[in-house]
Amino acid sequence: SQTIHQWPATLVQPVGSPLSLECTVEGTSNPNLYWYRQAAGRGLQLLFYSVGIGQISSEVPQNLSASRPQDRQFILSSKKLLLSDSGFYLCAWSPGASGANVLTFGAGSRLTVL
Amino acid sequence: GQNIDQPTEMTATEGAIVQINCTYQTSGFNGLFWYQQHAGEAPTFLSYNVLDGLEEKGRFSSFLSRSKGYSYLLLKELQMKDSASYLCAAQDSNYQLIWGAGTKLIIKP
């Protein structure tokens, strides 16, 4: 069966510090991978998605970046965090681009920027 | 533009039935999803509709009308554990998901 791991679960970072969130998927190959952000009481905002190694699509211009160094690894990074980067970050995977593109989410990473 | 509308919050009584509505406007359409999200946790998949009609899964059912751009999630025999946010998402012609802001469902004993 497929599993998705995301870490760290919680982090508190000062403004201007770097960020690295990591996500890995097991039990499947060539998954679509996604990074979402959810502000308190808000809907899901798609940040990045990837259909293959090295293929990253950015949905929202910002100071965040994503990389996919391996087929089942997806990393969200920032060189200098802003207060507005606080939120709940969710990694997700789906099996493909057509049909019922069901997303399975990781447990999430709650980021507080002070 | 693309848009999803659903009520912000609903309250229901344990043991009762509740219907959560969702209307959508997308560039093309490739299905409608419902996810459940408990506070502080990740969303989990509930249902997917691509054809008109009702899909039933135990206590949960989801309905779709493509001509009206409308879906609802029906929860029967409500339990306290059903207290959560319910997210509606429509898949557009590029298979990208357009998400609603979610409906917070409060269950009272």
C-alpha cells in the first residue's frame, strides 16, 4: 500500500530564516506531487505541483521554491521566511493526471514565523 | 473565472441528517470531490462524482448535477466524530483541482 510521509510536523522559525519541508511517498512510482498551504479558516492554496523528476509548476509567485530530486521526494524551501509564510503546509500525491485524480495528503507541517 | 461556493459553517444535531451544498464554475469539468478535514489534521478523501446522480457510501452520499454546477454531500445518522470541515473541489479541463474554502460542521448532542 502507498504511504506518504511529511516532516517536520511543527516548526517555529524567525523572520528571514531558511525553510525546508520534506515529503516522501512509498509504494508507488511516478506519482504527481503537490504542495498546498492552508491559512487558518481558509481553503487550500496550491503552491507547486510536479508530474516528474525535475518538473515543477509554480501556481503562486512568492519567496518559496520546490524541488523534486527523486521520483518520490518533494521538497519545499525558502531562503528567507516572511511573516506571511505562516500556515499549515500539506504535501499530497495522486496517481495520475486523468480520471479521478484522488489526492492523498501527508499529515501536514504547521509553520509559525515570528 | 473559476469559483467554488459552499457555506462557511453549519450546525446539526447528533443522529440527524445534514446536507452540505456546493456550487462550482470551472473551465471544463472532470469531476467533483468531497474531502473531510478534522481540526489540525490533513484532508481525507470522501467521494468523487463525475456523472449526474447520487453516489452512496454508508452514511455518506454525494450528489452531482453537471447542468446546474451543483453538488451536495449528505450525512445521515450524524455522530459527534463527524464534526469537521468538509471541502468541495472541482476538477477542471486540465485536471487541476479548484477548492472551496470548506464548510465547518458542528454537531451538537
